[in-house]
Amino acid sequence: MTPTSNAAAASPATDTSTYDVVVLGAGPVGENVADRVRAAGLSAAVVESELVGGECSYWACMPSKALLRPVVARADARRVPGLRHLVEGPLDAAAVLAHRDDYASHWKDDGQAGWLDSIGVDLFRGVGRLAGTRRVTVTAPDGTVRELAARYAVAVCTGSRAVVPDLPGAADAKPWTSREATSADHVPERLIVVGGGVVGVEMATAWQALGSHVTLLVRGAVLPRMEPFAGELVADALREAGAEVRTGTSVTAVHRQNGTVTVELDGGDRIGADEILFATGRAPRTDDLGLDTVGLEPGAWLSVDESCRVAGSDWLYAVGDVNRRALLTHQGKYQARIAGAAIAARAQGVPLLESDRWGAHSATADHDAVPQVVFTDPEVASAGLTLAAAEAAGRRVRAVDYDLANVAGSGLYADGYRGRARMVVDLDREVLLGVTFAGPGVGELLHSATVAVAGEVPIDRLWHAVPAYPTISEVWLRLLETYRG
């Protein structure tokens, strides 16, 4: 639907302030939109109902990786001669949780709010809602209402929320979502994790290592959107760590009684635990946003063009998770840089570089060069398309695989190294469409793959990018040799 004006739907406001740009949501995406338009000389206000810094800072990226880093470091040390006997004991769970708390800033946002102030962005705390064309109302915690007007643009950067499936008993079972899984202050003796995506496998890895007995229940395959070998390696490692991994199974009901959660499975089995985590998908945080005042559907994902402008609008932008292009913090920040540049260009009457796929105003990487790291043991790192995605897009491709254990640097990195690499080659242009690594330490290999994919570097030129010996990155040479034959 096309956004239209419906000012009559707005809540009564006691005061009005006008800015060039108004941003709804002060997570990493909203912060970056505000930063980019301020750098271009535009005035900006940001509205936030929770903590400045958003999901990533307090309930996702930062706390989850703080939980996982000791797990991976211990696993790496156990594979190195001279160290493994020093790290055979359990992790100090209290120390790990305290470290996590530090990285979540103890759920206080003073520092990030101060950063907004330092770049000249006004912060309005409260619930922001659209109230017609270029209009936003802010309901403060004390109930007072203020109206903000935008000269050029309103950017919706409200992110997404975890979804608990509509199963019998699920709502009453007080399940964990990603928020509780990353902020819990105790280690449950038994934990059921439902869902085999990134959140599911990362949290299964973390809590199993911290002392929980984890049961991972997956309807299909583990890490289904990545190359199949990645999920297989992660599932095998979880089993070796002591977790129970069940694929091809579905939860049909959930019950909590006397502190115990019991799930019923489609095969008739019942499993008990102290906590249950649903990591089964996300929904846009747009249900209470006033979308109906501009002709859009409340609760819907927002469709956008390559500059992140909402379809049919000349003023409304949707950046980050809400547009469903790539639900990753770094992609949202990338979109924010694109959208901020586009907003500024349009405000200043500068023509957009819309014909340039890789220009300053097109978020092309959302389609063709998305990078992602799964911080499990082993790590998984990917950029661009999988083989299946490339074939589904009708590309003429070839997958080139290599066993990472056969690289000299891998053997030095860890005894008994297990891993795999794949590059997907566009045979018509002889450039890379995608690269996936799975194995210990591969996360730091990823940016080379991202540059190769986003830069559409020809295979012939990659032959001249010489990897240092002996490093794991020598896998690049082995992949190219395998391709050339």
C-alpha cells in the first residue's frame, strides 16, 4: 500500500519540534542513520522506548559472543599440545556471566546515549508512533505526548522481536527467547533449545559448555540456510560436547509444572528440562508503530527499494530488520549508511546513483554479498550465495570444495583439525558468488571472502592474491588450484 497522510489519527500532542530527519529506534541501525545524516549537515532526532544501543548491545550480539568466547577459547586450547591438560576442568560459569554483564554494560545505556549527544542528535525517550506524513508522536514514560515533525524523512529502525510459536501450553511455560538466553543469571541444569538456526546452535553451544545438559530439537536440518556441511559439523560437535541433537522432529505441546518444563514431540516422546528456549524465528516490531496512519499494515514487514525507502513513499524509510532484507546487525548498519546517504542526497537535491548497483545509494550487498559468522565450535563463516541459492537463482555455477584439514596452517592451529571450505563460482563471468568456511578459527578468514564476492574479483586476479604460509588462509590457494585442475 502507498503511505498516505492521516493526521487525524495522531494522538494529541502538547509540543512540536521539527527536525530534518526523525529516527524511530536507537539500536545500531538507528544510531547509524542518525550519524550519517548528521555528518551530511542535517538535524536529527532519535526516539527510543528501551535502551539506546538496542537488541545487539544488550540481548544479542555482544552478550552472546561474550558467553561464547570462553567456550571457543577453551576448545582451541584443548587442541594444542602443552595446553590441553591445563584446561580440562569446567568453565567458571560465574566469571563468564560476569564478563557477559560487563559487555552488556550491565543493561545501562549511559555511554551510548552520551554518544548520540556528542554528535548533536536529540534523544527522545518514549514510545514513538507515526502520526501521518512526516509526523511522529512520542509518548514519554510519564504519559506526556510530544510531536516531532520531519522536513525530509522518517526512518523506521525498530528492529525485530523473537517469536514464540503458537503451541499448546507454550505461553504459560514461561519460555526463554533470545533475550533470556543471553541475559540469564544462572545455569539451568537441563535446557531444551527449539530451533536449529544461528541463535539455537550458538546458545546450545554456550549453555552446554557452561554446565547445562542441552537437548537441541530441530524440525529440519541444523543451519538450514547455510551449506549442508556447516550444519553437519556443528551438530556433530554439539553431540561430542554432550548435547543431545534431534533433527527432523517437531514440538507439539509444552507444559510447565513445579518448575519443570516438559515438551511433547510429534513422535510421541516427552522430554523434561528446567528451561526451554524457543529460537524459531523473528517478527518485525511494527505492530504498535502507527503504520495505519500512513496507509500501511500494522505488524507487517516493510518493503523497500535499494535505498531503503518504503515502496510508494517519498519520505518514509525502513532500515534494518524491519525490511526483512538481511536480519543481521552489520547488514542493518550497512543499510543505515546507504539510507543516510540517500536521505541526505535527496534533501540536498543531489541526483542519486540509482543506476550503479554498487554505488553509494544501493544496498546491493543485501542480495549478493551478505557475510555471516556463526560463533559455535567449530565456527562457520559465509559470504554471498550458497550453491543451492545460486542454482535457484538460475546461475550456471560450480561448487569447489576443499578439506581444511589438508592446509598446513590448520594443522598448526589445532591437532585433529576438522573443517571444510567451499567456493561457488559463476562460470559465465568466472567470479565468486559465495564462499563458506567451517572449522575452528575461520571467522577471521571471512572478510577476504566478502571482498572477493562484493568486489566481483575475477578468478584470474585472485590467483595473484598470495596467501601467507603457513596460515589457514592458504585454503584460498587450494580452492583455486582445485578449480583450475
